Amino acid sequence: MQVYVLLAIMALTVAVAAGQAMESLGTMPGLAVGVLGLALIVGTGMWMLRKGRHTPWPEAEAALADGAAVALWKPGCSFCDLLLRALADDERVVWVNVWRDDDANQRVRELNDGAEYTPTVLVGDTVLRNPSAAAVREALSAAP
């Protein structure tokens, strides 16, 4: 919830600043720019903070042991979005949002030298960093 409050304060600040900067052009253009700035920031923030697919880490670990792929992802990551769209219908892939699950966040950092590098996909003992959908499917096919 704190992130939403911070986002709202930032959006309001930018909207007011944009409105004041454009005030020299008159009230209506300044107001229009302020509202547009506010809408842009709120829209971007909402897109980055969306929930998306999420399976808790203990369930994902169990699925991994059963032969599924586990994709560690985070909102706002365009590479994660591409992979999610490409593998959306593949039921062999379990998605874990590392911003919603502390254990998953710790695991992605362990796998990437402390970095929150996403997407990171696990297939058995194989770790794929920023893989293509084809690479994930190939790893799933090759897994025992």
C-alpha cells in the first residue's frame, strides 16, 4: 500500500509542476498538461504494479520437482511480459512473482549473484536467464 501512496504523491507533484510550467500559456493548456501528466504517471505505475500470474514458492518448488518449469518474473519487466505472452497457454510453466514472494526473491538472487534478474526460468537443475519461449520448451522436452 505504501508504494501506491508514494506513486500518488509523485503523480500529483508532477501534475502540479507541469501545470505551473504551462501556466504562462493560459489556464486551460496548463491544466490539460497537468492532467495528462497525472494520467501518464498513474497509468505507468498501475501497469508496473499489476499482480499478474503468481504461484507461491512452496507450490512452485513442488511443481518443479514434478517436471514443470518455474518462471521467476516481476511486474514491469518487458522481457518477462514477452515470455509470459509466448508461454501463456503452456500448462507446464508455473509463474512466480518475485515481488510478491520473499522466498522466490531470495532464490532468484541466489541464482543470479545477488541480482534480481528476471525472467529466470528453472527446469529441473537447469537455470535459464532471459530465455526465449523456444529455449524453455526445449528444456522441458529434454528434461527427464
